[in-house]
Amino acid sequence: MKSSAIAVSGLHKAYGDKVVLDGIDFEVPAGSVFSLLGPNGAGKTTTVNVLTTLMKADAGTARVAGHDVVTATKEVRAVIGVTGQFAAVDELLSGRENLRLMADLKRVRSAGQLVTRLLERFDLVESADKLAATYSGGMRRKLDLAMTLVGNPQIIFLDEPTTGLDPRSRRTMWEIVRELVAGGTTIFLTTQYLEEADQLADRIAVLSQGRLVAQGSPEELKRLIPGGHVRLRFSDPAAYRSAAAALREVTTDDESLSLQIPSDGSQRELRAILDWLDSVGIEADELTMHTPDLDDVFLALTEHTDNTNDTNKEAIAQ
């Protein structure tokens, strides 16, 4: 089992009468991607600020790489990198100069070699000596992340890193994140793109009104929301009618000769459907599984929290 790169317990933060974080708890395994989702004002940035020592919580504890964020701020800052919503590059310097400045500030040995490696890794060699002011949004984000990697941080906080990027630049950033994790880096990601969390995150926590309303892998969270189903399509009308007559709680489509069976998307339920078809000698031409996507999960958990099954949420959180 992986050790915890980040461990949070009972974290609470309020501004006057407004509670921003209401006793949240979560852990982030080392070498994984953890994504914090939530609507604007849910407390995502406050959480990042607490974990990166930029803000103190009112109550609770938080440890980053084993260091307490309150009593060991220097140690925490030595092992983390932070990329905010807006690229923090100096537009009056070239890409190479931005990286060299960061290397000098962190007193990195062989800074010139490191800068060259980062420029190559982020495909910025051709534009290395151009002013950052001339860079596109995608190039600035890549340069910003490259600067974050100076010093080889164990844990990187990415606060909406692909906001405003075109689809190609966004996918390039995804590949860079995957490479970092493959090398053992831990990523803490906040994003407004649910597809991004679905693609990258090993585990997701959904924050609503200062509380974590669900935690789990993308697939586990999708199973919290009703609407999943298995679709069976037949070419033989007789087989279709037999299956429709035998199955309960099934939606039929006579035109396409297909049946829609409610399912939580689990392997157990899929196996049960296949075993049943074999047992009655009915053969479907096509079987497809449909589950709610993260958009459905996000809307259900953040807009209708009170109606969500608390038992299921607690089971996932464990």
C-alpha cells in the first residue's frame, strides 16, 4: 500500500460567519493524482492555500510529505511545487531566463543543464530565447509547469492548470501530468473540466458548501448516481421477445430490437446478465454498458446533496 503524500483531518476554515471548510478529511497516496472538484466558492482554493502553507486553518490538521503545514512550513515548501490558475512567468524575460532565474533562486547545481533538459521536455527549445510575452497560452502554461519542476518537488499542486487552453494544449498538459506521476510525483489537481479529472485522477473528492460529499475513484463515483444500464441488442425478433418477456424492470425498444436493463455497472451485475442469457439459451448480438459520467455525478452531488444516499457516500469515502 502506498504511503500518504497528503493527510488531512478535520480541516476547518471560516471567515466571520461564513464557513468555507467544514471539517474535511482525506488522504492522497504518494505517486497518484488526486482531484478536488466543486463549484465556485466550494473551498477548493482555500484547501490548496492551507496545504501549501499560504493560509492557516482554524482547526484540524494537515500533513504534506509527513510534515505539519503549520509547524514545519519550511519543510513543506521544500518538497512542493505550485502552479496556479494563471501562468506566473515574467513576460520581460525569455523562457530560458525564466527557468534560469528559478534555478538560481533555488540554488540548483548545474542549473544550465537542468534548464536545457526542461526546455527539451516541454518542447520549448525553439522558443527558448523569445520573450515570454510572445508565448501562446499553452506555451506559458508549459513554461509555468517547467518552472514548478525546478528543484524536483515530490508533490505538485495544480490549481486549474488548463483553464483557457485549447483542446490540443490541454491534452499535451495531460500527457505531461501522466509522465510526472509515472516518475513518482504526486499531483493534487483542482479543475473545472470534469473530463480532465476523469482522464487523470486516481481518486476524486467532491467538495460542496465546505463539506466533502463523496470520495472515490471516477468509476466508484459514477456508480453513486442512478441511470446506469446495460443495453442488449438483438437481430432475431424471437430472441428479443423472449428476453423482454423474461426480464423484469426492462425498457424495450421494438424498433431497434434492444433492451435496456438497469445496472450499477459492476462486474458482478454484468456477469449475472451474461450467465442468465447462457442459461436460457438466448444470444444477444450486442451488449453495451452505459454509466453516468462525472457531469451527472457533479450536478447530483453539489446541487442535490440532501437527496443523495448518505450510506453509499460513506461507503465510498472509506
